[in-house]
Amino acid sequence: MVEQKDIWIDDHFMALYYARQQEAETMSTPVEFSYQITTKYHEGPVTFSKDGQQIFFTRNNYNRGKRRNSKRGVMKLKIYSSQRSEVGWTEATELPFNTDEYEECHPSLSADGRRLYFASNRPEGEGGMDVYVSVFEGGQWSAPQNLGPEINTSGNEVFPFIHDDGTLYFASDGWGGVGGLDIFSTQRDAQQQWQAARNIGTPFNSPKDDFGFILNVPGTEGYLTSARPGGLGQDDIYHFKMPPPSAEPELREMSAQICAYAADGGQRLSDVEMVIVEEAAEPTGRDEQVAEDYVVKLTPTAQREEFLLSLKRRMPAGAEEQRPERNQYRTDAEGRFEMSLRPGSYYRVVARKSGYQLAEQRFLAESPDWTQGFEWCIPLVAQNCPALEGEVVHREYHNAIPKATVKLTSLCTGEDYEILSDAQGQFFFPCLPCDCEFVVTGEKVHFERDKKTLSTLQLDCQRAEPLRVQLALGNRFDGLLSDLNKQGQSLEVGTVIELKNIYYDFDQASIRSGAAVDLDRVVALLRAYPSMTLELASHTDARGTEGYNER
């Protein structure tokens, strides 16, 4: 008998298994969790009621021997529940908020059993998969509520886990981070509003996908799933231990006062916008670059046979995917604000204010006594210079794109500054040095970037009005479709799409770092049209002999 395989992942369907923890922290051989629950299709993440008498789990849209498909012929995921009985588990029943057209999966039940958190790609969300909650009231589950933009993004938020202390953990590829899916956490404030999601950092997150985070009630140990190197397969389960929250003060956060002041007079400056980035490792402390590896790039200009030569330091493997956590603040009337820092961590600050040069510095959060707090201030240099105001919008629909990364690159010094667009897609650089040219780039996960050039060469910096620019980002698959339109082609059986930027090094079968952008566009196209199938073809280049290249 040939076992069925899921054509979407080209692997066997998943079932629920369990293993018991033994002495010396080893695990017993996994066995099937329940034959009453297991079907020939997928069973996935589960959650239990506090007394262990009820289970909620993910399953394909298949119950009582019948499968149901969406209008496109796809069998979606749903959430089912079952009660413990004397002979195992009762027949599974699906929850009332499930749909046939969208995914509902990855349930997590609160400690009081009243709130069920799960992931779904319903159309009313922020985009991709979002985290929702349903409340058990009057003997039934309520209509799901989206947890909003403090948690959900245009990317995917999946595998939520609600801890007994009220902390919500989830995995996301839309907030940026170390790479792939990263694990984030958030809590409610005094008004019961969810706070901004926070990346829980390494070692929990890696350059690969990390998800399925769970934690025991004391917060001392737990499990997560990861595709990081060193595992035994594609996604492996990992166990971790942590000291009790009060056992290691240096692992806790400390209160910090961050301020800004004028470099020429020392007075504190109000209304200074700052972006705080926690950095992953200790800086080298060396300005000189010895035996560094650089990428050389020739960019065509408007003049025939004229190119712009640019040098960029090559990042270590996996570093290009890293997106450190960012927090945006603004100084008050006293020129300061409060935030929490991790003792012993390095932070990078970018500060901006009209009439002052953009300032960037790094500091170490270090205090002899973390209970006494910490203070750090950044100086700003006054200068007559034009500001840059801009917005990031969707290329086709022209609506604002919030939380897009906007990078300003000086072609005079090669320095880069990065900020995020606000909720209205707006961004602002307070001071562009005179007699220089700049490149402004906007990018966001699942969007194609846009780039504009600016110049202050002919400006009177004493009286210059702010410069304005609009960055229009398109969906990644839009680029492929527009290429076809330009060629007069339609998307039909047999259509050939040329990917022009996929390169290999000589004698190598793996693509170069950064060459996956077009392949990401192909993935986005396939996700937009799930029933599409395609064939990828590649060839060797002109270097090497014909026989060598054939081999």
C-alpha cells in the first residue's frame, strides 16, 4: 500500500504523536496520539484545556469520512475539538467559526479556557496569516476578532501560544528579525490593549524558520520548532531551559532614560524622533577594514557606456536576512523619554530633528546596579540644510504602506540611514547635506522595492524648502506580470517567463547571495495562483569547455 502524500509540500500527511520525558532528560519513542483523531489527512498543532479533558487541534477540512474543498478545489485547514472519554477521545467536531474558503489553524487556549487564539488568512485581516481570538460566551464561541496591527502585519503571523501569565507568543515573517519566521511576544497594557510585538531574540530565533514556541507555567523551560542547521530533518523540535525570572537579574530588563541635546550649547532638545535598534553582537571597536570581503557593483547611468561603481561590504552568511527589532520614540518637553533595555546589550540610535544633522551612535546598556536604571544622551549638530519628506504607497492602488524600511544613502560619503514609514506611510529625514546626491530606497516584505535619486547640488541651503519624494512599492509578482504585459504575452499554459538576475559562481550549483529576489517573485506568483504549476530551467554559462559544462 502506497502512503498518500500532500502534493503541496511533497511529503506525507502529518499526524499527532507524543513522547514521554524519561530520566536523564531523554524522550521515549514517539507513538500515535489517538486513533480516534487521526485521519488520512493532516492533523497539526494542538492545545488542551487546563484539566486535560478537552483538546483543540488543526485538521484538514475532513470529518466523518468526508472532505470539503474551497471553491478553488483546495482542502483548507480547520480547528476541531474533542472530549476525553473512558476509551480515548470522542469524535471530533469543528468549531463554528471555521470556513471552507480560508485557513483556521494553530489553536492556543487561555488558562481560564475562555479565549482561543488561532491563525487565519481571512480577508478582513492585515494580510497573509493573522492572529485572531474567539471568546467562549453563553455556551458558544464568538465571531473571531483580529488582534490588530500591533501584532499582525502584511506578512504571516502564525503558531500563537498564550502563556498563563497573559504573554502571547507567535511566529512572524512580517516584522523582520533574525531570518525566516521569528518568534515574537506581546502583552496587554493597563487598558487591555496589546503592546507592540517584540522579537524575543537569540538563541530562540535563528536565520531559518523558528516557530511553535511553548513555555511551562513557571517560565523555566519549554519547546520550539526550528529549521536551523544541525537538526535531523526539515523542522525539528528543540527543548530549552531558562533560569527563574528572579534568579538572574542580569537577564531582566532595566529602566533607561534616553535624551538628546544640542552639541553647541548642551541644552536638551524636545520633539526629537529616535529609532532604537538592539544589536545582536558586540562591535569590533575597529574603524579600519583589513582583509574585508566586498561586493563590487556596476550600475548603468543615463550616459551611454557610463557606469556607477559602488562597493558594499559583504555580510556574513545569513546576515542579509537579519532584521533587528526597532522601536521608535520621541523626546518630551524635557528632551528625554523612558524605555526598557537589556543589561549588557548593545543598541544603535538614529536621532532626527528639523534643523539638525541626522545623528547615529551605538552604546552599551551597562550599569553597576541595574536596579538604579540607566541614562544615555546623544548630541545633535545644528545645520542649515533642507529636509526630506516622503511617503511610501502601493504602486497600483496608491494607498499608504506603513512600517516600510526607507534607506537614505549618501553618494558623497557612502553612509546609509534607515527609518520606518509611519502608520500613514510617511517618512522624514531632517537634514540633507548640501552639495551632494542621494539615493532613497523603500522596501518591505512581500513588496518590490522602489528607488529614487535626489540632489542638493544646486540648492540654496539657507532658504531651501523641504524636498519631497514618493516611493511606490508593488507586489512581488506584479513585476513578472508586468514583464509579460510589456512583451504582449498573457499568463496561459506554455508561457515562458525569463528570470534575468539569477547568477551562479563558476563551478558552483548554488545561486549567488542576493540572487533569490526574482525567485521570491515566482513564489509570490504561485501563492497568488495556487493552482498554477511551472517548470524551472537553467543553463551553464560560456566559461569552461563544452564537455566540462555538460558534465
